[in-house]
Amino acid sequence: MDLPHRPHPLLMLVAKDDDVAPADIALDGFNRAREPKKLVLTDGDHFLSYIQQFELSCTVAIDWFDTHLRTAEKNDSRPDQEARFAASSLGTDTRVPPIRSLT
């Protein structure tokens, strides 16, 4: 069965001087990705994005997830998802129960 292509939103926060995940490799991956995608370049190394630029990183991530997760949830047409979306609109708890350990 062929499934329809669904976009996979991609947000990349890339530090220009990253020595853990080199920026040139990240940018190559970004250029190959399909839309929707967003690139945010930050100054500094890998960890400065989380420390010195924490507010920027958080704001960008929250906005991205808010936009794309809400859109995905509203557009999910699986029967079980329609019920979950309706329940979440009413403020009902829709969390998935924890998975039981097999050991």
C-alpha cells in the first residue's frame, strides 16, 4: 500500500563554529531537506546556543513546534487521532498510557 507523502517539518539551529556537529555538514543536510524547513544560524560553538543564546533557541523552537505540531494534529485524519483531537479540544487528558515493561 502506498502512503501519501506527508511533510516532515525540519528546524535546524546551527552554531557557526560548532565543533561537535560541524556547520558545513548540518548545512548540507538542510539544503537536501524538503520543505517545510527553517534554518537558524547562531554565533559560537555547539553549547553556546544552549547557554548564551538560550532565549533565542527556546523562542525559535517553541514557535516552530507550536506551528507544526498543532497543524499536524489538526490534519491527522486517522480515526483514533480524530477522537484524540476532539478530546484535547475539550481539555480531556489525551496522553498515551506508559508502556509496561516486558521484564
